[in-house]
Amino acid sequence: MVRRSGLGRGLGALIPPESSTRSESATLQEVPLALIRVNQYQPRKHFDEEALSSLVDSIRAVGVLQPVLLRRASDEEFELIAGERRCRAARRAGLQTIPALVQVVTDAASLERALVENLHREDLNPIDEAAAYQQLIEDFNFTHDEVSRRVGRSRAAVSNALRLFQLPATVQRLVRDGTLSAGHARALLMTPDREVQERLAAEAVANGTSVRALEETVREHVRAVEAAEAEGAAAEAEDARPRPLRSALRPPGVVELEALLADHLSTRVKVDMGGRRGRIVVEFATLDDLERIYRAMLGEASTTG
């Protein structure tokens, strides 16, 4: 019985039982590795060397147990749809041929099957997974719903994967390398500030921060930004409010004293009264005028002129 996974149809959808391999659309045969070229739509870009070495040892011991999936590229060449790890390991193990199921499929089906194969066998890193979804959307005009149905993932999972491309390239690289998890990446997406995303990502790597702790850190940052924005908006609103006109009434005697000073100094004088102290503003025109006012203040006006 074929094991079924969260992808829905299980591996049987990729590799039909023996009875169907002899149909016109699929044939099982030994194909020379030299005639197999890499699938141009292969979503996986990075292969774990330790896992690949283990597969090489297994193939040397018992051979290739699961055929790879190919399609005809020309009269002499085949294109790999699924099974690149097995092809790589078989070459390293010194094999000349590999069992293969040869099918007739479209470009879209080739990418779809390569993606499903990788999701079923060994998880793609989140960035490569998102790149495969994006390729289905851009090259073959799939909607998010269609991608969801084809690969057996929820629409939300597909959309969340694609959101990873909103992260800075430095953070995407950390996710691709496995230094940061997809959970960390989704936490960073809670803030749109790319500089903050990069800083918090670096801190999370350096400190071994958990996803939950990173989520709380990002929330605190978002709350602080929102509080600052609210405070700024309140200040702007306060500045925009019309100010009440200052009362024209001043303490008794101030107007009279203001007029007496102006007469005595022969210039305009302004007296401002505050709550605890006041201020006198005396206007002058030139440096000579200022000297005249100075002498008038000393009572020497009568000696000049």
C-alpha cells in the first residue's frame, strides 16, 4: 500500500503501479545517466551533502529502488521531472544507467510534479518552495487557488510562502540556508521595516531566539512605532488647533508706563507682562540711535544734541 502524505494523492500519483507503466503515456526503462539533463523547472536549488552521501551509500549497497521520472527532451535526450537527488547519487555511485519512468507531460506538469516530488520526499527549503509556486503563477498563469489544488497545500500556505519574497535578500538567504526557520521569517513579516527585519534576523541568529520570542519582540517594536505615530499625530493636531487670542486687557498702569517710556526715550516701547516676570522691548534704528537711547536712560539726554 502506498503511503499517503499531506499532499493528498501520495506517491502513487507520481509513479503509477506496474500495470500502468506499459501504457502509451508511460514506460519504465533503464536510461543512461549521460542522456538525462537537469529539469529546467526544478524548484530545488540546494541539496544537503550529508543526505546525498547517505543516498550514495544506499545505492552502492542495494541499487536505485525508486525510478526517477523523465520526459523526452529530444530523440536522444531525456529531461528530469523528479528524482534529481537519485540521479546525482547514482552518478557518484558510478552507475551508468538508472531505472526511469518516461512520461509525456507539459512544462506546467513537469514543474508541478517536480515540486510535489520534492515536497513529498524531502521538504524544499521555504524560499525554493516559494520560488516554485511563483514560477507556476508567472510562467503558467496559475492562480493561488490553482497552485493550492495542484500541490495539495492550503491556499493560505501558498500565500504565506510567497510572502517570504517581501523579506530582504539577506534574510531570505538565512531562511534558504536553514539558519532561520519559516516561522522566524513569518514573525519578521509582522513589520514592514526592512532595516528592522534585517537587524532582528541577525539578533535571532546570534542569540538563538525562538520563534515565539521573536514574535513578541516584533510586536513590541510595532507597538512602539504605533505609539510614536499616535503621539506625533496628536502633536500635529494640537499645533493645528486655533490658539485663543491673548486678552487685550493688561494690568492697570502698564499702558501708561509704556507710553511714558516711549515719550522719554523718543522711540517705540513694548511692555509684556508674564505670570512671574515681564519684558520691555525698546526699538532703535541705528547704532547712534541706540547710543542716544542709552544716554536717555542715564538721564543725559539734555547734555547731547
